[in-house]
Amino acid sequence: MRDKGVKVRGCGISAQTSGLQFSGLQFPEPQRHPSGMDAKKPKSRTRRFVIWLYMSSGVAIAAALGWMARVDQVRQVTELPLAALNVPLDLGRISMTPLNLWISGDAAPPVLVLRARLENITGETQDAPFGFPPRYPAAQLGEAQLADPRITLSRDNELLHQLHPRMPETVQFLWTLSGPPDGEEASITFFRQNFKLRDNIHGRAAGLGHEPAARLVVAEGGP
């Protein structure tokens, strides 16, 4: 039995309980999702959370693997190149040429002495040739790390205060030992200061951190 409709004159439209009839055409009602929800309804919060958790876990795993690889690189012991006498070293602000290295037993207590030539390779006078705070060459006797050295000019034994551009100076690095060496190996590690044409703060040339550049080794005795 056909449902009774309500006809509107002049429009040709009749509204029925089973749908709409327009000029003899039947329009079906919208399809329903099997779950009883509309098909275009947004995904549930739980499903979106699961998708987000899955994607973020991949990013976290990748970041963790990258961090572990970097830690492994830091842990690896790398051998520094050996410095040689009369061969210049580029240390950033200065060029340094080791000339002699020995342990002097004439003084009490004995002194580890490095004689070297320093040259300012920048365009301005350097009041801190080894950076600020300074990163002096690090001396080691056996397993003992020595304190920072005194740096004196060879020409007058005065302390080194500054270096002028392209005016080399011969200096002496003096490390005081706690006692006479007992056949222990003495070594000196040199550090290079990184340089950047434009820093991130002022946008101008600046010296940054230091990194080990080379190592010089000498046994007990003379030059």
C-alpha cells in the first residue's frame, strides 16, 4: 500500500515518509554506516591517538639511534697526529713551531721546557694568543697532568703578554715538575682554536672552542 503524501500545489513535490518525490524521481535516504554512525564522521580519539603514538615512536627510535651513534663516536679513542720539531702547527690565532723539548734537571724542582716560535697569523694584535679563557698546550709526565705553563720570551725572559701580526717571537713554555722524572715519558698536546667568519651573536669574526690538534713526545734528557 502506497504511503499517503502531502502535496503542495504549484511545486510538483510530494513529501512521503519513505523519501522525496520530485517530478517522478525517487531520492533514497542517506546511507548509514554499519556501526550506526555516519560514514563521514571524524575518526575516534582512540584511533587518532594510536596513529599518533605509532608515528611518534618511529621518530623517537630514530633520534635515539642517532644519539647512540654520536656517543659511540665520542667514546672511540682517536690517535692524534705526532708533531715534529721545526714543523709549524696551525693553532687558529697563531702558528706555532716547536723547536726543542727537554726536561731540565738544573733547577730545583726540575722543569719541562718547550722552546717554540709563535707567529700571530691574524690581522690584529692578540692579547690572548691562546684564546680566552686560554687553552695552553697541555703537558703530561707519565700519567700525571701538569699545571698550566709559564710563557717567557727567549730574548729577555719576560712574560709573554701579546703577539703582533706577522712578528714572530721565540718563547719558552715552562712546566714545573713535582720531582725528578723516573724514566717517564713526557708529552705535550696542542689545541687548535676553531674560527668562524660570522658568529651567531654579533655577526662578525670570532674564535670558538678548541680541539686537540697534535701531540709531541720526548723522553728524559736533553734536546
